Amino acid sequence: MRIILASIYPWIYVLLFLTIPFDNYVRALPNILMGILVVTFPFIIRKEHFKKLKKVPALVFTIFCAYMVLNAAINNRIEGDFAMVNKILLSLGFLLLYIPIDDYKKVKRAILFSAIAVITFSVVNIFVIINTSEDIVLGFSRQVIEALLIDRIYLGFISICSILISYQALRPQFHPNNKYHLLNIIINVLFIFLMVSKIAVIILALIFLTRQLYGKNKWLRFPIALVFLSGLTALIVTSTKLVRKNASGQKETFLEQTLTWELRTEVWKCVDLIRKKEGIIVQGFGFEGTKDKLAACYEDHISDDAKRTTFVEEQYNTHNQFLDIYFQSGVIALLLLLCFVLVVFIRNRKHFIPTAFLVVLVSYFMVENVFHRQVGAYYVGFVLITLLIQNQLPENKVEKENE
């Protein structure tokens, strides 16, 4: 029986990966598959499987998760904080459930095929909208945004993961699979620009800069790449900068006019006001308390009536996972999370691929509360696998990193 379960288990795990982006359409299926994995796990796990874990970073992340639960329990906020704490534990569980699997290639292929499936679904929907609508602007059209399978920020997340996996699989010599991985990189990059995911584009630029720190002549390549990207950014911003006066006479830049950045800049103003007012937050406000404080700030500091009503009714969160952890559970929780990031960086700094995945994780933490969405928790779980499991990311032979 154990042999049969052990042979089926990896495929159930892979199927779970494939269904994650379709959560809105088959919401019950990922939960069912996760339940099957949890029930099967005790029957196939062996002591030697735990040796795959990088002990120190895995321990730090486990302590962070435990503190989040303990903080909620001590402050009688288990019920209120459950929504987010549950997502954090889901990421940890996703990592632990991977331990019995020996073939990491299956998981990588699942991410690649999942990204292609998401792109295909979204592009088909977009073409349907184009054929049925007379006036449409790609990227900024509400219809286009709604045609995407999941939120743009998570589409960018999975596309970037797919790009890194394909890049890591490329070989300097001829290999029949090289053309497929190169094609996958091109498709995902084009899709990121098609859906105008500014956050994903910025993260790709950061990954490109990070890559310059590895290999030959890194101290020469990095400043050249930095100057090039800075010049390109300045050119784009200068050529597209639209300055206009709104009803109150204030000037808005192109960056502030776009929906996602306008929302974030307004939210972060309130986050900063709350942070300054409260000083050092020790125990945290809890999930509900954080929402209430943000809503009160929106009510008091947003002058535009329509915008204020929208922000209060939608209860927009901090759009920064680090600050969200700080507001919800206090300074100790934040320090534990930062300690985890630092430990992982120190352990992986000599290797490009895991460092790139860490850049992706930290970047998304800076602009999104990924633990507020189940899909975000799953993708964090995948990044944890790449960072905390031994020998899961052998560098390709293109990279000779310490030369």
C-alpha cells in the first residue's frame, strides 16, 4: 500500500499546482487535492526525507509561523486573524508536503504548464473581448483586466517563476529542449507586457540587474546595466508623463494616474500616518483591527468623496506584506520574517537562481499582501521549496558565478 501511495502522491501534488490558477473556477478541487495529500503524507514520509530541508532557514520560518499563531491566541484574536494566519500556515504546509517527493522536475514542469495554461486562457478571453468591443485599450481597459484568469499581480508572479525555471534549464551547448525553454521565456515576457503588469516588469528589471552580479566581469557589467535601465526608465517616464490638474488643483503624474499605483500610493500614505501615530507596535492590532485603522484613516484623510467612499467600502489592505505583518502581529513577527529573509539570502547569495527567487518574493511582499489570497500562499509555498529544499536548484552551466 505504501508503495502505491508513494507513486501516486507526486502526481497529486503536481495536479494541485496545475489547478491553483483556476481556483475561481474549480475552488473545491485544490482543497480536495490538499486534503488527499495531508491524509496520505503520514503513510509515505520517512525520517530521511526531512534531511532535504535547510535546517536554519526552515526553523526560522517555522518559528515565525508559530509566533503568528501564538500572538493571535494570546490576544484572543484567533477567529479574527485566522483568515491570514491560515494562509501563512498553508505556505508552510505546502513546503512540508513536498518533502516526500524526489523528482523536482515534475514540480517545475507543473509551473511551466500552469503558466502556459493561464496565458492561453487569458489571451483567448482578451481576443474574444476585442472582437466583441469597438473601443478597447490593452492593459488599461477594465474589460481586459477582467478577462484575465486571476489578478495581474499573480499572473506576473507565475510568469516570472516560469521564466526563471526555463532560464535555469537552458544549457550552453546544443540541447533539444533549449528551444522550448527559450520560447517559454519569450511567451511569458510578452504576456507580462501585454497585460501591462508594471510590477512584474520592474521585478524582471531587478532580476536582470541581479544577474549582472554573477559570472565574469560582474563589477563592470552591473553599473553598465544599471545605467542602461535607469536611462530607459527615465526615457519612458519622460515621454509618457502626463501632468494634469484634478479638481483640487493637485498635479498627478502618469504613475499616480494608473489604477494600481494610485491605490497603493493612497494606501501607503495612511500606512505611514498610522505607523507614525502608533510608534513601535508590540502586540499588533490583529487582522480586523488593522482593517479598522486603515478605514478610519481613509475616512479622515482622503478628500475626494468618491475615492474616500470606495476605499472605505473596499477596505483596502496595506499592500505591503511586511507592514501588514507588523500591524497585525507586532514588531517581533516582523523581525522574525526579516530574519528569515536575511538567513535565506546569506545561505544562497553565491547562487543566482535562488537569489533571484528571493528577489521575486521580497519584491511582491513590498507591493502586495500575498497571504491574503490563497493563490498567493500557494506561490509563496513554491518559492519556499526552491529556497529551503537542498539541491533543488542546481545552477545551469552558463553560470560560473565566482569567477
